[in-house]
Amino acid sequence: MANNELERDKRVEFHSPDFAANPYLAFVCMLNAGLKGIEENYSLPEPFEKDAYHLSPGEINIDCDKIG
């Protein structure tokens, strides 16, 4: 967390999934996924604060059983 950010402040980043995707449909799908997580009390993973673009293959740890 940056020094100027307060604990009560929250930030959401939106990255378009694909430039060819319908932006309205893509946004509705992401919003629906977020609402489902709230309704079903999904636990949140730890915040990821690294630059994913510069990770080596050994640093990428994806548990495919937990996805989807």
C-alpha cells in the first residue's frame, strides 16, 4: 500500500478482456461474477502487487483446480 493511501480507501482496476469483445457484455459478465462472489461469500486471495508482465515462468503459480 502506498504511503498516501488510507486503510479505508479501495481501488478497483478494470482491464478490458479483449479489444474485440463487446464492452457492454464483458462488463456485465464481470459485474455478475463480482456480485455472485459477494452473495456466496467467496474468500478473497491475497493482493497481488507485482508487475505480472515481468514475472518469470517459475514465479507464476496458478492452481488450475481453484479456477472456474
